[in-house]
Amino acid sequence: MDLPLVVGVDGSDSSLTAVDWAVDEAVRHGLPLHLVHASLWEMYEGAQPSFSTDRPAEAVMAEHIVASCVERARRRNPELKVSGEALAQDAVSALLRAGPEAFALVTGSRGRGEIAGMLLGSVSLAVAARAVCPIVVVRGMEPNRRGALGRIVVGVGDATGSAAAVRFAVREAEVRGCALKAVRAWRNPSQEPVDHMLIADDAARLREERASSGLDDALREAVREHPRVDVRRQPLEGPAHRILLEASAEADMIVVGAQRRHGHFGLQLGRVAHTLLHHSDCPVAVVPQPV
């Protein structure tokens, strides 16, 4: 049985955008869609409308949000299998518990109660840092979210730490029928002393060659398994977070890996992942590397 694509919903505009994106994504992969609302959100997201019912207003609101989002998903694609549930949990716990039985988790970039102007909601950030499955934060410009640019970008580090992210990105490019741009950043430290410009050029060329070789190593197995994907390798000089942020402007999704920290419950979300989650022009997938 296929694992579902799980979406966290709270009735905010951001979560409705995530529902629309997730419907299209579930259809591409041939997966069922499951919508989750955590009713305890109502306790700290401001006053809610009152209802003339014996049941708690919070429970009624939760059921209404789920039903409305399920209906929205079915209107967008009547053939898609859609389910939903309201859980008496906080949002982060509810989504993290769904993770082990999910193809991926999907959230919007901000919740209904987030402070205006926040770049990324606290729920999305917390889930991205702790999920055991891939998580996609739906953000960015409308053409990027709609998949109008025909390109997936994956940031590639070392072959071992990037394997899961690369597999995810290659499969995503395949189901969308689009190109995959694999980027690996390399640096030429300006403070490194050199006696001659030719030596500096040779050093830069060596670093670029190593980055290119690292791309080949990281992509080899996934490309062999998905030979129809048009993969474009691009070693680029500069800070990885800036390079990938620029690449997000011309991508339908950007994929980065994350590794679990030893002795700590959570993932190692470095500067690259944080920058993209807060500023990317397209949806961001954070893919944990299995331990």
C-alpha cells in the first residue's frame, strides 16, 4: 500500500496553498492525500468564532477546517483519494507522529496565528528540523509553486550525506518530466596565500574539478536507476546558501539533505537549509539522510 502524502492544515491562506500544491503532487506520484489538523492550535492562535452547540467550539472549528480542506482537495482533483482528521495534539507533535507512515509531510510557510512579516512559521521550522521523512515547505512565487519552470534543483554535498536528497530529487524530476539541476558549491579561499597568479588559477581549477567529481559520485546510482531524467551538473564557486537561493528563483522545487545529529533528537539543519526555508522563491524539500 502506498504511503500517503500528509499535509498539515490550519485554515490559513498558507495552508490552503499547501493543500493545492499537495493535491498536484499526490497525483504526480499516484499517492493518496491525508490532511491533518491539530486542534490544540486553537488554544494559542487567537480568538475563534463561537458556535451554538454543546460540543466545544474548538472541536467544531477543527472539524470544519478539515472538512473544508478535504472538499477543496476533491474539487481540485475529483479522482484523488483524500482523507482528513482532526487530532487533539499540538501541530508539531501531530505531524511528527504522522511522519514514519508518510511519503512526505507538507506544510505551508506560515500558520494562521504567526506574527505578520515572519519569514517562516514555527511549526514548519520545528517539523523540518525533526521529521524522519522528507518535508516540503510550500513557499515562493506562484509560477514556481505551479511547476511552470520545468526544473528541480538539488544541493549536493558529499556523496554519503546527499544520497537520500539526490534520490528524492531525481524521482521528483522524473514524475514531473522535467530537468534536474544538481549543484555543488566550492570555495576558493581569498585569504589563502599564493606566490603567483598561475598557482591561484591551478588551485581554483583543482577545487572545481573536485566539486565536479563529487557531483558525479553523488549522482551515479540515482541516475543509473532513472536514466530518462535530464541531469545537468553544475559546480559553482561561492557560498552554498547564496548559490542555492539564487537557483530557487528558476526552480519548481529545491531539495536539500539533512543529517541527524549524534546524541540529539533532531536534524542538522545548517545555514543552507535555514536560508532556503526562510527565503526560497520555490517550495523547499528537506530530506533526512537515514542513520
